[in-house]
Amino acid sequence: MAMLEGKVAIITGAASGMGRAMARRFAAEGAKLLLADLQVDKLEAVVAKLKDAGHEVISESVDVCKTADVDRMIDRVLNEFGGLHVLCNNAGILDNLTPLHDTDEEMWDRLMAVNAKGPYLASRRAVAHMKDSGGGSIVNTASAAGTCGGRGGAAYTASKHALVGLTRSTAWFYGPHNIRCNAICPGAVMTAMASSFTPHAEGFERYSKYFPTVPPFGKAADIGDVATFLASDEARYVNGAIIPVDGGWVAY
């Protein structure tokens, strides 16, 4: 039997990169999917390929920072698929290695909104449903920056630390309701977002001396594989885990 047969899952940030890799693997393992993103054209291309392969997939244009968008996403998956077993809070943005003294309020607020408030809004709705329906799994995409101080800029690091805290709190409070919550902490993964950003000059200079310590870049599929395990019943005794998927980067 496929690992996610009979499961209904939401994946945010699903139009590319790690979210797209999760979607492909989840679908291959039998899940019904609602895929969410603001990059509508890219999202629809992902959905079309999965549908052509015979999978049950719907999509929503969702700004994860907006309560109305998140509520619409949750309501739709419940109405069309009749339940929700897995929530992957994967949508996220970078701060391009911007140090604190150059982090303006707009950047700070935007990073905290997407990377921390978004997962809070979706998780709040998800646990309310999962409590009444027998449980479920929440998988948060954090970062190596969520456990270390030298893996991103100030706002990004703070937002991912916040997500790690939310993960642990959710796991502790809702474990008795058969709701598991875990976080994946990717390291250097080759995605379009990671390869296209323009780094802050001073931040880049500070970080560049440590770049030789970074293991070879991982693939988005490496993250999708771990997310699939955490979403499945095979991870039934894994709760509150903060899992590095980084080739050993944070071991240094």
C-alpha cells in the first residue's frame, strides 16, 4: 500500500522547488492534494502534470499571511475532499543574508509574516479540524537558520527560529490528540529561489568565508522524501522533531 493512500494533504509554496517536490512524491504515494501558491502560472503547470498522471489535485492562489486566504484554502479542502490529514507549511521567503543593521521594518515584517505567521494561521485551522477527526500530521519547512545563528540574515533567522518554536509547542499541546508536528531544516538545497537571489554585499562578505564548509547542495527531492515520511503513519512515533536535512552542514 502506498504510504499516503487515503490521506488528504495541503502543501503551501507548491509551485516550485521543495513544495513541488513534496507534491510529486505525495501524489505518487496516493494522497489527494490541495496545492497553494501565489505563482499561479507555475502552480497550474504542476497541477496539470499531476492530473495528467491520474492524481487527484486541486489548487488555490493563497497569500499565507492573510487569514481570509488561509480560511478559504482550508474550507475548500474540507468541502471537496472531506477532510484534512496532512498540512505542509512550506511557503517561505529569504532575506538575502541581510544583517540586522540593514534590516528595515518592512523586510522584518514581511519575513515574519510569510515564514512564521503563515504557518501559525494554517496550523491553527488545521489542529481545530484534526482534533475532531482523529488526528493528523503537520510538517513545517524550517531551515538550518532555525537552529543556528550563521545560516541566514537577521529576519530570516528569527523567523525560522519562531517556526521551530511553533513546531515544538504544537507537538506538545496536541500530541494527546494524535496530532504530530515536526519541522524539516533544509540546508543548501538547489532550488530556483536559492539560486536566483542577490545577496546583501556585507552579509555575503561575512558569510563567504564559511561557504567551503557547506556540503554539496541537496536536491528538492531530498526534502520531499523526508516530508513524505513525516506525513505518513510510518512516522507515528515522531513528534516535535526538528530534523536537519542538510548533508551534515549543522554538524560543523
